[in-house]
Amino acid sequence: MPLRCLLALVGGLVLAAAFEPIGFAWLMPPAIAALVVSVRGLRPGRAWLPSLLFGFTFTYAVMVWMRSVGTDAWIAMCAMETAFFVPLGLGLSWSMRHRLWPLWTALWWVGVETWRSGWPFSGMPFGRLAYATAGTPWGDALPWVGMTGVSMLVALSGTTLAWLLLERPRPSRRVVAGVGGLVAASLAPAVVAYPISQDGTATVAAVQGDVPGTGLNVPAVHREVTANHVRLTEDLAASVDAGETPRPDFVVWPENSTAVDPFLDAGVHAGIVAASDAIDVPIIVGGTNTNPLDDTEVLNQGIVYQPGTGGADRYTKRHPVPYGEYIPFRDVSWMPSTYGRLTEVPRDMVRGTSLEPITVAGVRLADAICFDVAYDDGIGGQVARGAQLVTVQTSNAMFSRTAQLDQQFEISRLRAQETGRWVVVAAINGISGVVGPDGHVVASVPRREQDVLVEEVGLSTTLTPAVRAGLWPARFTLVFLVCHTVLVLVTYRRRRRSDRPSPQPVERGITA
């Protein structure tokens, strides 16, 4: 058992190294294989321990950037995410009793990954296997099978590697044929590129204005932040008027380019209008606005500002960050809202519900704000409803010295491949960039720099199989977890009953 635990601990660290800032994606199969080998042959009552240790090192290493929020927040969040590896260990132990256990164990990995990526409070999707596949053949399969499918391909690669190590020297022919078929099926989507037709083009500008100081408290310097974006946009307008730069069809500012309600703050509103009038095209502004239905709540929105007319269409962030942008069960929470940095969340942010694309300069646009990009419902849902282009507005200034920026930008690259759309990222402090539908980075701005990207991008209405499938592959994995667990429990109860000794007949004597 000690060797199994050591193997699991090392395997979790190896898996974390597949993600940025190291980014060696080919470490994922051996890392998954290490977990499977550490659990192989253990009963469920013991299998959870190596799995938990694997999850401990993986989770705390891959999301070490949470320490920027606070060491207490990092410890608490990663402890919750690590707990999901306990049911994973049980599931792996059950699954390895099947002949085609490489498939079953891979399904358990992806099912638990899907579970923790959506629950509780929208879950924490960072660390999904698919999010380390940019620039790999697995990533090339995204238009066909989506994020859940790619995670499945990676997990299957790891469980198959474990099978090759454990089933030596003479596995049965049926198992060899079955596993060989699974491997062939997993490689097929990456071989053939999905055709994406281009229906037009647009010229887009993305502004990165940066944040003064450390970036740990954007609201404290919000006027300077807005002023930076106004100035850079007006400089762009001067360059366009001088014939040095092509005029964009619209401009994208990042999340928190204004950290106050631009319709209530006269100074901020005047700056945005001045920038829009100077460039004479719409600007998508990232603003935090008061909920018109309840002034104790706020909305995180991408707001289209039209030159000469002001506010127009808008997108509302679908996945606010718990304990960062709202406090769950604020009135009954076990953690008081006056604890630590929770005092910086005086009002709760309300999640958006609409998946209708916004319209900017005649272009139907799928918008995502910060962590929205890590969830499967928002961008894919908008693309399925006719979005021709994707924009990501983000303010991760708090993490500007960590690998969170790199991990999130990689997810944006993968969304481009999944949807077959160009993706324009406007980050308040980096990494901003323009990504082609094949995941190639056309242009980018490094972290903590001020710059404006102006690029011509393609527009498309082609729907990839991944977009058409939507959330159903993820739902299937959750159904598998439930059905397999119920099956195991029913089988266990039947065996317990059959193992009980039959009651002996009682002989009754004859009494006088």
C-alpha cells in the first residue's frame, strides 16, 4: 500500500505538469495510468485512498494560482475539489472487474470530471483533461467530439496504457480486439479535419489597457483603468484617421474596463462615449451594472456602445464566481460575509440566462466573460443559435503573475477549435489575442502590457458536431455514473443475501 500511495502522489504531480505553465500534454496518459495501476486489485474500501492522494497533488498543483486570492481560499477550494477523487477511486475499483475495463475506467474519470465541473455553485472546470490539449492531435478532434469527448480520448489513452502494463504477457484475444477497437475509434476524429466554411470577414480591435499596481484590487483604481482604455481607443482612432491602421468594424474592451455602472457614473459614461465617438464604431464595454430589478444586486455585462447613441445590446455573465462575485446563501452562510476578503463582495452578482447572440456592427457574436469560457453551455449555446464569431472579455488582474492567465488563454484556443469560430480575447492585463478556428494564435499581447490588436477575422455559421451535440455527452457520463453505481449496489446486496446461511428448520417435540 505505501508504494501505491507514493505512485498516486507522483502521478498527480505529473498530471498537473501537463497544464500550463509547463504544458507537456503527453504526460497525461502516463499520469492516468499511474492512478489506475495504484488502484488495481484494491477493494473499494481501500481504493479511495490512492485516488484521494492523486487528486490532492494534482488539484493543489494545477490551481496553485488560487493563492493570489488568499492561501485560505486556495486550501478550501482545492480541498473540495480533491474530495471528488474519493468516489473516483470507488468507481475505478468497481470498473476494473469488467473485461473492457479501460473503457469503463475512462468513463468514470470523465464522469467525475463532469460532476466536479458543474457542482456545487457551477463547479470548477479548471483541470479538465481537454484543457491541456491545445496544439495536440487530441485538440484536433474537438470539432467532432467536443470537450467531454476529448477528455474521454485522453482518459482512454491513459487507461489503455495501464492495460498494456497490467495485462502482460498474454491477454485474451477478445480483450485485445476490444481495446484495439477503442484505440482506433479514439484516433479517428483527429485524422480528418472538420470542414468550416467562411461566410464573410470583419475587422476587430481588442484593447488591453492594463491595471496600475499589483492588480489585486481593480475597483480601487477603476478610473485609471477606464482612462487607459479610453486613451488607447482614441490613439487607435488617430491612427485610423492618419491612414496607418485599418478602421475596425467594432472594438472589444475587457471585463472590468469599467468597474462601476457606466450609466450611473457621469465621468465614466462620458469617457466611453468619447472613445466610441472618436473611433466611430461600436465598442463592447465590460461593465459592472446595477440590476434594474433589484439595486442590491449587480450584473457583469458586455455592453455594446454605439457611437452617437450610447448603450445597445448586451450579454450578462452566466457563471459568476462564488465567494468572489457573490456569496452563496448569504443570509444563512456558515461563513460570515465580513470574513477576510468577502468584505469586497457587498452585493451579489446575478447570473445571466440568455443564450441569444448579441449583434455588433451587423455581426452576431457569442460573448463570454472571464470564467464563462471554461463552461460548455455559454459559447456553444450561442454558436448553436447563430453566432458567427466569439469574443472573450476577461479581467484576471488578480492572477497576473500566475499561470491562470496561460491556462485560461489555452481554453480560449480550444473553444475556437470546438466551435469552428475565430475567437477574439480582450484581457484587462493579459493575455489578449486573436485565435483562428484551428486554434492557431494569430496575434497576442503579453501580460502587463498596453496595446491594441487590430485583425481581420473570418465569420462562419457552420455548426460542428460538437456544437450540435451540446451538453448531451456530458449528461451521458453523469447518467453512466448513476447507473453503474446503482448496478454495483444492487449486485452487492444480492450477493450479501445469497451468502447468508439458510435458516435451519426447528424440530418441535411432542408434549403430553
